[in-house]
Amino acid sequence: MYKMPVVRVYAKNEIVVEIEVQKCSNLLDVLQKNSFDIEASCGGKGVCGKCKVRVKKGQKPYLENLTQEEKRHLREDEISSGVRLACRVEISEDLDVFLKKSSEKTNILSHFTLNDFEREDNIIVKKVVLQPPSLDDQKSYELRLKEAIGDCNLKILPRTLQKLARLKEQEFYAIIYSDEVVDVKNSSLAFGLAVDVGTTTVVCYLVDMVKKEVVDFYSFINPQKKFGADVISRIDFAKEKEEGLFILQNEIIKALNESIQILTSRNYISQDDILRIVFVGNPTMLHLLLGVDPQTIAVSPFVPVFTESVYAKPNDLGLEINPAGAIEILSSISAYVGSDIVAGILSTKLHKSPKVSLLLDLGTNGEMVLGSSSFMLACSTAAGPAFEGVNISCGMGAVEGAIDSVKIENGKVHFTTIGSKQPVGICGSGVVDVIAYMLKEAIIDETGRFCDKNNVYKSYIKQVNNQQAFFITDSVYITQRDIREIQLAKAAISAGIKTMIEYAKITEDDIENVYLAGGFGNYINPWSAVEIGIIPKKLQNKIILVGNSAGAGALLVLLSKKMEFEAQEIVKKVNYIELSNSAEFNKFFMESMIFENLS
Amino acid sequence: MYKMPVVRVYAKNEIVVEIEVQKCSNLLDVLQKNSFDIEASCGGKGVCGKCKVRVKKGQKPYLENLTQEEKRHLREDEISSGVRLACRVEISEDLDVFLKKSSEKTNILSHFTLNDFEREDNIIVKKVVLQPPSLDDQKSYELRLKEAIGDCNLKILPRTLQKLARLKEQEFYAIIYSDEVVDVKNSSLAFGLAVDVGTTTVVCYLVDMVKKEVVDFYSFINPQKKFGADVISRIDFAKEKEEGLFILQNEIIKALNESIQILTSRNYISQDDILRIVFVGNPTMLHLLLGVDPQTIAVSPFVPVFTESVYAKPNDLGLEINPAGAIEILSSISAYVGSDIVAGILSTKLHKSPKVSLLLDLGTNGEMVLGSSSFMLACSTAAGPAFEGVNISCGMGAVEGAIDSVKIENGKVHFTTIGSKQPVGICGSGVVDVIAYMLKEAIIDETGRFCDKNNVYKSYIKQVNNQQAFFITDSVYITQRDIREIQLAKAAISAGIKTMIEYAKITEDDIENVYLAGGFGNYINPWSAVEIGIIPKKLQNKIILVGNSAGAGALLVLLSKKMEFEAQEIVKKVNYIELSNSAEFNKFFMESMIFENLS
């Protein structure tokens, strides 16, 4: 039998994708069609030399048919280790392809840890053969199907009846979800999607509902971002711009359909094989997803239109999966504490442990939960976009060329950039590192002011627009005003934590685990976070990075009815603290402006 | 306040329609826009003189602004009684308009009798004012709405949340159906449709679900008719023609949407105000409505794809009502006994009486039910299209110009035509009348053969294509072969009735009521039906014309959850008799070929 070559692609995130390709396919084409972001500014003509990938055949570097263009563009050590120009490689046999870190544009958080949990059959796939009819047994094919499944109370929608009319007496598979036969078909494929809709990034996990495992994921920058970086600016856009709400909804739906297209095509399944989507996100993102005007979220008394779970059909939102499939938007807690946090609680099991834990989700906003199996408090602080690089002189998002980690020691400054590119700016984790080391090395004092007495780093400090600034490179620096921005942001989070501790009538010593989740929260250096006082020093050794705990929780709900129920219970148990009129919070906020964890 | 003139239109079927119109509207325009079928071959220019209507202002003939064209086209007695040319009348005040019988193209059955029944609130309209939020009470508007309604378990779809976001703190109306808030809006309007999808005609009743009354109806010829007159030819079209199934579904959906458009616009409501549709029909029509291939209905062992109730969303079928609304296709009994018969049982209350009744639905097919509160039998006979005028030499449908009743007495032939037009053919009820009188006057004998000895009607009998034929007019006649066709059709129905009586182990004397329903069944002269032996002579005085009992049953289900449940119970109770392999039926069929009720 003829076997098509298989290309196994190892991307930075350690997800391995296997792609079956036609013989003589061009490697660059294959990678680009499968949404790997490979730079090829010449359009694949062998001219620019940018589409470098490392190719192996088995354990050996793949050196077959090396072209003149490759010899011109690649160094000898590159060639001997299997580096090739993807545009010059024709695939004639099975190959392993390793992408460079730089081929991923952004630090989108998509990994997570799934602990053991119950995965029961909430989507049932059943092979059926209907009893053939006769003049003595004329009952409908629908009834025969229900009898074959063993449940005569199942509902069947017209589209499934249409398909049943075609399959009739063949052997086929019935897909059952909840009280409905959602599909009948020749294959036993049944997939679901768990989607975390973040303000900045969206992650879609593709789940095989039969094998009960994540088979792929796809993440992208929320395309609404071009209309506003944070939730407030999006709400303003929806309110002030004509058709604004429609535009924002349309953007996210379009992007989700593109993701579905990519995930289905690269996993060789059809859109009809996807039968359920579970969405989590902050309430504003969920309002925009459903096309529900979120403007009351932005103004006091901060009331969302909905917080409870919404169950819809794919057509209600224009999502291109099986039309008989089910869409669930997981329930939220309040206007600023969304189902992403509920999912985070669920996946960290914070609500099940008798010990008190703190869950910090540091993204564009800072949401936090303090609690255990006996109580839960939640609040949201407007940490603001400073941690995302916004309102910082040389700030930028966590994309290629951003300084993402910095070390200042022995009179020297060391840093890394995303994609190992030339530094063009600094992102949140870099800013926090710089300030942490500036405190450690006494370049600034506990009030955040530059210390004139420090001489070791004198050469790094220059004036910019009448302010003192610390220069990491010739063009990337942190000004006095930047430090003030970070002070405000870190004070908000720190005060939120302290307020919850006070409300709970516990002390920092009572906290056993600090779960750090969310985009920024997961790339931040925990030491730096403690150093500048985001997280109390006493909790330093209790920090656990939980990755995309929201996505993990969405997966749990997708895979388990019991988990869905547990999520609803969590929402009922959590007490939300509104910080905007909390005297305690204001007091702690003022106190937290100072950098307290000086060494 | 300015008040628009109101035109009250009295159509033949005694349904009165009130239409509010702009001052100076043209009456012909108004009537045509509101789907009254007025002939105006000159296009409303006052030339053809065909658009005659009788117009009154209060009790008096309306003679204002009589035009030269009207004086030319109308007789003096017409003018004095208020007859006008609709194209010449400008409406400047309230008028009553009476349409001639001829302005209705076809004898579409749309009247019916609704007995007293329970109409409980299955669609609830509730005026609500939400509690205003505060910083101490930040719960969502959705929760406020549920609290205002008093049921926190209600579901709400995205579209309703979108509307809720716009209404918020205003006073508004919530529309609740089943476990869902299907709409929130400024008006309290809530309508439903009960639709009887016949092979030949479709009737849509518009129901005010708040007042619980039928406010209007609209009927039309099933546009699928052009692809086949009976169910078998439609099934063949769906099977053999590429895209045939899709074409047939599309035709009916398009026509239904047009009806919805007409009913909503002439009742000044919006499509969003229609929240539920209940469909009844024979199984083939229901399969085509849902786009489900009905081909197994046409061949032994005659198995439908579905018989149970189907619950769908408007978008599943492309029906243009409130997208959150509900579509119900009422359950059927077997491949040839549909939900129209279930609805007929429901509305005649056959299933509730301890006395045995017979329900005969004589349309394109002949379906019948024999039963009482203790048992029910149903069967379907291929009465065939002869009763609809098909396969009859001069046969035609019950449309304008068809001879619909005939009397043969004292050597003379009398007849009427639909629309009092020149006779161009003969429809089913006319054919049955002719044959009944030919038997009575001994023009034919009990075997159906022409009696040579009869001299009184000699002048009416001539040879056509080597056959004897009875001439009603110069060009409309009934041949020996036509009589054989009717013998076959009547034998099928008669044998069906006898088979059921035998199965039930009762006699004709045990039957208390014979409900005659359906298109043909309702226009047939009961005396003639008995005379030619369709209905046993003993039952002659027990015949009750029940009009569109199917539509009446659909209305009951639309208005009452209890009735919906009762319909399901009826389906479970009815025993279907398959006649195609019944020895009893074959025996009775042969016996019934003879005309038995000779006088």
C-alpha cells in the first residue's frame, strides 16, 4: 500500500504535530498551511534565507538534495546539524522538523497541568445497526435508532433525521449528548473545544471526547485588541462607535472560526465532528462574544448583564461546528471576576483543600481568590496595563524583540529577548525584573526614587525628558515615571491580597499555596514579584506556577458533567469583595505604594 | 388624533379582516396586497371591469365618487346595491367591502369548529421592572430579571441577553415559554401559528397567545404541487431529481415565510412576535418540511424515518419568526396516518367518548380512524386522486370553473361551478354527485354499467372514444372508465371502513358519529357519498362535517400543553392496520366494487 510521507513538527511549546503530506510537497508550504509562523520574506524563493528549520531523518541530520541557495545562506555548522531552508526542501520521506523558538511570534500561554480527575462519558458514541423493518414491524427508523441506543426519550433534531434517512440500514455511529442524538454518521469521531477567551490572547484546545485527551491547541492574539488594549477601552468602543458591539463580536467569532478551520484541517477531522465548545473568559470578553452590550460593567455600580452559564446553539453565535452541537459559556462571579477564575479555582482544586490557598491571575487585570473548602473570597484590582508593557516608556507586549528577563549584578546588566531578537522594547516581566534588581542593587530606594549615591551603575543612568532613567540598552530604558506606574500597579495587587487576608481574618502564615496563573503571572520571575512587593515575602516559597489554569478548568468542564456542576457550586460559594468602596483596600493601597521587601 | 381609515373585508369564508389603510389608498391595491385574490386583467386601469366588489359605508351602499368607468361596466342594479370596481375606489373613510365568492380561487378548507377546551398559559407574558443595582447589590440584570419573573431556573439565550442589555432598567415585558425567557421587549404581543400542511393545500392560523384566540388565517396551494399531485409522485421527485428533496423543502419553507409575512403585516405585528409554530400534516409532507428523505414511505414495508414529535428551532428550518421561538411537528401514527389525523382525533374528541365514532379524512388519500375512549384503530387507503379529479376524463381540481355539485332529476341536469364561472371541467364532489344521481335515476346499474333501457336521459348519453359517456354540458362528461375509477376509489374507502369494523368486532349500528373531514370530505354531498357507497347507508344520519379538524387540532396543541400531551397519548393508543397485507381488506375491497346502496 502506498504510504504518504509524514512530517513530525516539533514547535517550541513541545506540542508535536504529525502531518501526512503528498510526496514532493514543499516543506515551507506545509508548515505555513498548518499555521506554523515561518518567516519567508522573499515568498519562498530561496533568496531571503529566513525560513531556517532543523530537519532530521530518524536520528540523523537530513542533508539530502542540499541546494545552492542553502549553501549560500547557511553556515557550515548549521548545515551539519541539519538546518535547512524550508522553502528548498521537498518532502519525499518521513521527516522530523524542529522549529526555532523565534518562529513563534508571542509568548501566548497555552500549557497547563491537568491533574487526575474524573472523565465520564458526557458525549457517548455508540455503534448501531438498526433492526430491518417488515410489514409486521413498520415503526420509524427514528424509533429503531432509539431502541438500538436503549433510550426512547432521546430528542432528535431535523438535521440528524435527514442524515438518518441516508444511513438507515447500514451500520453507523450515533453520537449522543445530554438528552439528544446530535449526530449519526459513518465515523466514531467526537471532538470538543475548550476555549479561554482572554483580553489579549485566546487559546483553543481540541479534545478527543472518545479518547478523552487534548490532541492539539491553537492560540491567537484576540483580534479585538486593535480596538482597545483593555476591557474598558473595548467597552468604550462598543458604546461609542456605531456598530461597535457588532464589530467586536464579529472579530472574535471570525477568529474562532479560523481556529476551528485550522484545528480541524490539521487533525484531519471535519467541523461536524466538533460537538461541544466550553468558553471561559472575563465577563467583558464573554459579553462581547455573545454580542451583549457590556457598558454597565464599566461604570459604577459595575453590573454585568449576565453571569450565569449560557447554553446556546452554534448557529446562535455563528460558530462553525456541528449545528446540533452545544455551546456553553461557563458562569462568572461578578463584573470583573469571570468564568476564567472559576475555571482556575476548579483546576487548582483550591475549593477542595482544607488548607487556604491564594490564586492570582495576573493578566491585563489582576483577579484573585483566597480560600479553601470552607470559604472563598474573590476580588479584582485594576492592576492596569503597566504589567503588559502599556504606559511604560519603552514598554511593549510580550512579542518578538521584547526584553523579557533582566539581571543586574556586579555592575553589569544582562537580559534576554523573546525570539532572541535585537531588543526593541521591554515587556512586563522584564520591567518587574529591572525594578527588582534596581531595588536589590540600591539603584532606587524603597520610595522608588533614584539613589544619587549609587556609583557602580552610574554609567547606566541618564536623563530622558528631564527624568532620570536606567538604560538597559542604548535605546531601552526605565524612567522614574515608569517606576511610579509599576508602583501603582503592584500596590493594587498587593492591597487586594491584604484586603482579602483581612476579610478572611487570617494571616499570611495561614496560606499554604500561592497559585500564579494568567499571561503575565506565568512569565514573571517569582523572585522579582516578591522583591518589588507584588506578593508578600512570606509567600515566596509557596508560589506554584499553574500556567493557563483557566484553560485547564474549561477542559475539565468539557470532559466532565460533574466538573460542570462543581463549577456552578464554586460560583455560589465565592463571596465577591467590591474594592472600589472598600476602606480597607484604600488604606492598604496607600501603604503598598512603598517597595517594602528591601533586602 | 388622526385616525387612518379602516377597511373591513368580508370574504366568502366569513372571516372578517380589518385593514387600517393610508387615506386615499386604492381599494384594489389594498385587497391585492392583503392577498385577496381579485381578478383585474387590465392591471387596475378601469378597462376590464372584472374587479367588482360590493362596498358599504355603514348600512348604506357606498356611491361616492362613482367614475365613468364604473357607470360603463356596472349595471344599474349593481350600482344601487353598492357594487363598485375596486380599482376605481379611493378610500377616504371606513368602509365595509364584500367579496364575491368568485374572488376566491379555490375551495381551500379553512373553517373549523373549536369546542370549549382548556387554554392554559403556555406562553406567559409578564410585565417587569428590574430592581436598580447599587454597589451593595451588583448582581447581573439576568438575575434581576429571573427574580422579577419569580423563577431562577429559567434559561436565557444570547439574543434575549442582547435585548436585555438594551432594556435594563426600563419597564418591559418578558415572554416566557417552557423553561426559557424567549424574549424581552416593549410590547406584550405574543402570537403563535397552527399550520396544517396538506398535500394540496396549506392553512396557517394566526393565534393571539395572550387573548387565546384565532385572529386571522392564510391558506395557499402547496407549491410542491407542481412537482407532483400526490405523495407518491413527490417522493419520486425527491428521489429521482437531483436536489429534488431540497427543492421540495425550499418550496414549502418559502411559501410559509411568505404567509408569515402576509399575516404579520396585515395584523400589524412583527415576525419576532411569533413565538411558536405547531405543524400537522401527513408524514410525507412533514418529511419534506424537515428536508428528510421520505423514499422508504413509498415502498413496502412503508417505513417513515420519523413519527414522533420533532422539536426544532426556527433557524433549523429557515422559518422567519422569533429565532428563540419553538417549532413543533406533532407526532404521527404511521407512514400514511399523520399528525393531521392525530389532530383530527384531538379536535373531534373521538378518543374521549365512550361511544364509537368514525373519523374519515378524505383528501388525496383516505385516512380513517374508528374508535372511542377504550380503543382506536387507524388505517389509510390509497383512495387515489380520482376524488380530486385526477384520472377522470374531464376531471380537475376544486378551482374556479369546476363543476362542484350536480343534481339529475326529472330528466334534467342541474349543476353549479366554483366561482359561478363557465364550466370547464368537474371536480371530485361533482363526480360523486353525478354517479350518485346516475345510480338513483338508473342511468347506470349496480355494477356501474350504463343501462341501455333508460330513455329519459338518452339525449345526455353519447359515445366518446368508443365508450358511453354522460354529458353534463357539451364538453364536460363522465365516461364508463371514469365510473370504474370512482368504483375503485370508493371501494378502497368502503373496504377500509369495513375492515376496521371487523377488526374492532363491532357492527355499523355501534357507530354513533361519522366525522367527515379533509378537503374533499368536506365538499362532498353526504347523500351522494352514501348513495355511491363510500359510507355505509346505516351511517347516513350520523355524518357530521367537521371542516379542517386537523387545523383545529393543531390550534389546540398550540394553545394548550395539556392538549399536546393528549396528542402524544392518542398516538400511543392508536393501533394501525396495514391494509396492504390484510386478507379482510382484500375481500371487502372486491365486494365493495359493486354500488350497493341502490334506491
